[in-house]
Amino acid sequence: MAKKVLQLDLAADFHLWALVSPLRDYRLVYFLNKLTGLDLRRLRDHKVALPRQQGEAAFTRYGYYDGVDHLLFYVLLNKTPQGKQFLVPEYKKVDSWLLIKGDEGDWQAPVIEKMRRMNQLQTIFPVNPLALQSQHNLIFDDEDLHSD
């Protein structure tokens, strides 16, 4: 019998930036808020099912909703607090992810440029979410951000 393969053509509805910083998550978020004008706040952890019956891992998550431009900003840690599991295993050297949902527009240049000038960030670079094998780990519900 012929093997049938289901292929999904997922369209990413978000922009993804990798952040590398020696700071702890709360300090990084403090500086991001201070220098960019965002108001990122701690949200419930993002839970991801692990492969091969290993259970579940929780990743620290911060979020902010910009009601003017209708943008959602998230900062997710790439490692669990124990440092044993990775949200995006293809990028183990990345400390955090900046995930931005919303229409493309003039938001990107000023916010990213402010981040690039931060002394607390070693580097920031864009990542194509569709090129990731673990892109499904970056999918979560935005409802808890809107409930504030």
C-alpha cells in the first residue's frame, strides 16, 4: 500500500526575533520595557508537550498588548528554569525569543533599533519561524494577555 503523507502549509502570523543576553529574564524584560516603551508583564508559563513520552515543560513568558497598533509582544525563555529542555532546540545558544503578532508596518524599525542599541543584549536577529522544525512549540493562545 502506498504511503500517504499529510503536508500542512502553515503561514506564520507572527515575527520571531532571537535574543542573546547574559541577564536573567526579569532583568532583560525590565530593560526592554525601559528602553522601548513596552509594558511586558509576566504571564502564565507556556507549556509544551515533550517528545517521546517525556511529559511537559514550562517556559517563562512575558506579554504586552499594544492597543493602538494592535500588536502582541511576547518574550519567551528558550530554556526551562532547570536548563534541561529547550523551546526551540535548533537554537540552543539563544536565551529568549521575541515574538510579535500583528500586521507588519512601521512598528518594527523603531522597536528593533532600540533593542539593538541596548548594552544588555549581546545580539538580536530575525528567525524565520517556518524554517524551524519545532515551530509548533511557539503556538499558544493569546487569551490570558487580553484578560488583564
